[in-house]
Amino acid sequence: MVEKVQQTLRDSAFARWGALSAVSITMFCAYFFNDVMAPLKPMLEQELLWNSMEYGFFTSAYGWFNVIFLMLIFGGIILDKMGVRFTGTLSCLLMVAGCAIKYYAISSISPMAGEIFGFRTHVMIASLGYAVFGVGAEIMGITVSKVIVRWFTGHELALAMGMQVAIARLGSMLVMWITVPVAVHFGSISFPLLISLIGLCIGFMAFMVYGVMEKTLDKQIGDDAEPEEPFKMSDIKEIMMNPGFWLIAILCLLFYSAVFPFMKYANDLMINKYGVAAESAGFITGLLPLGTLFLTPTFGGIYDKFGKGATIMIVGAVLLIVVHLLFALPILNYWWFATIIMIVLGIAFSLVPSAMWPSVAKIIPQRQLGTAYALIFWVQNIGLAGVPALIGYVLERYGKLDATDGGPAYDYTAPMIIFTMFGVAALIVAITLKSVNAKKGYGLEQPNMK
């Protein structure tokens, strides 16, 4: 029996981590493109005459198709029915196509006269490309989550998830650091998008490498048709009747609504509140994903060995509240203070995901994981689709300042209070999750490694 187990790839540490490396490269490239426009907000306003409402509309486009047309839920069903290789390949193609559309829109401003639904044509086309990319990126996210569960269950599950998240956010860090200098050096606001397009093609090739490993594993364990039990539509009802699922989903919605939309405006916050130069702002905001590079795997390893998953999520929510409240208060408007706060946010951003995503595998059976992750990501995308537009509206309507004297263009107090409220709500849900876990026996406070 022991000899038979050792013959499978996933029981080889080298193969497990090799598979993780391949899919992590794909997610690195996806995160790079996802955040490429965030450092460019001031340049978009100066060169293309965008305002905060247009920027918020564009940023919200990421979740359009996922939320309105339920593409994420369909993606989860496809994942459980068709398997990882098919779903991942489809996701990569959508990401490349969306990036190409967005690059075309930003690099071809002059021929695009007129308006579509009240928005300038190039804004609408760029938003459409971002929406297509969003479908591919989110489905790839649930695909990679299922990949990790399949290869690391019974091993370093939380550590592996933490490593994948850390490598992906390294893409966010890199894009924050280099986007503005690259755009300035080449004299083109669209050049960073071209780099992103090339990167996504590389990510596609990395996933093809993983596909070969997946196929080999399928042959070894005789599991060509994923999952082991056929998926049924009734499984959706079963998932949605699980209180643990809803608490994780709502926590995900609230936590990420306070982080990802914030990242889209973080560079602009550094410029307007803390007086940081546009070329340097990305180095401060890039500290957030840099911190997660080391801390997410660390906290995941702690969860693997010692448990306390629900407690870890509570601590992360508390830190989230503290950070956004400090950003909202009119105190210590210095770059060094902003740097310290951003580092603390990086700790919060490491704590919650390192415990939240592995916890799903304790609450939901593996045959339903693809659909469960898809439903959670769908709930999360409600925030990703609505909150950036809300922040853009609030900035344009209530935060716009007279910058004719060279002062700040926006007051970010109201947006930061909104983000703080998301943190408070996330804390309430995390505490509730810990209470429900004690009653239902999900095992969230127990170690993952056995």
C-alpha cells in the first residue's frame, strides 16, 4: 500500500511544489495586469482627461460579467464538470483577450470619438476589456484553489495557498513599483499594458506546463473524470444551506472590499494626502503586497501546524479597521507615517486570506469545492464591481478640491471612512464565524497537518 501511494506525483514534495510554481506564475501575471492601471490614475487624469468617476467606472468593470451574468458560478460548475485543464485553459484565453482589448483602447485614443452609454468610447472599450479579463482571472483563481487542494490535502495546504497568494501579490508589488517609471521613460501610458499582455502569454504557457503534470497525475490515480462523484445542481443548494459557507463568503466580500478597491486608489491617496511624488507613490503602496510575500506563507504555516484559523481572521479584521481609520484621520500627513500604516495593512492582508481560503476546504466537501469557491468569488465580486464605482463617485462629488494653486486634487477622508466601516463589518462576521465553528465543529481552530 505504501509503495502504491508513493507512486503518485502529489506524494512527491518536488512535484507538489513544482505544480504550485507553474500555476503561481500564471496568477503572478494575472495580478500584474489587474493592478497596472492603479498607479496611472493621475496620468490618466492629466493625459486622457479621465475623472475619478470614469476611473471608478472602469475599475468596477472587473466584476461586471461575473456578477450580472453569473459567469463565476458557471465557471465553478464548468470546473467541477470539465476539470482543471479545460477550465484553466479557457481562463487564460479570456485573460489574454481582455488585456488585448484594454491595450487597444488605451493605445488608440484618437480614432475613438463619441460616447457609448454616456461614457467616452475609449473608456467604455477599456472597461469592456477589463470585464472580459475579470471573468478569466476570477475563474482562474478558483481553478488554482482547487489545484492546491487536490495536490496538498493532507500536506502543507495552508502554506501552499499562502505561497500562491504571496507569489501572485508579488506581481502587484512589481507593477506598483515600475508602472509609472516605465510609462514616463517610454513616453506612453499604454506601454505598461503591452508588458502585461506579454506577461499573460507567458502565464498561459506556464499553465500548459502544469496541464502536463495534471494529466500524469490523473493517469496515476485513475481519476480522468473529475470529480470522483458527479456534480449535481442540487449541490448548489447543499452548499448554500451551509452557514459556514455564508460566513466565509460575506467575510470575503467585506474584507476584500476594504482592500482591493483601496489598492486602486492607494497611489492617488499617497499623492493627495501625504504629498508623495507620483513617481515614488508606488514604492509605498507596493509595500503592501511585498509584506504579504513573506507573511502569508508564514501565517499559513502557523495555521497548518497550530490551527486557530478563525482567530487569525479576527486579528486581521481588527488590524484592517485600525489602518483605514488612521488613513481617514487628519493626523501625521507624512510619507513615513503612510509607510508604517501600509506595512500594517500588509500584515492584515496576510492574516485573513492565509486562514480564510484553507478553511473553505474544511467546510465544503472536495467534490463541491469548485462551485463553492466560485460562489464565494461571485459574492466577492459584488464588492469589486460596486465599491470602486462608489469611491469614485464619492471622490468626484464630495472630495474634489480646487487644485489650481498646486495643492491636492482630492480629499480622501470620506472614502477612508467607508473602508473603515467595511473593516468593522468584517470583524463582526469573523467573530460570528468563530462562534458557529464551535457549535458546528468545522475544525477551523484545528491544525491542517495530520
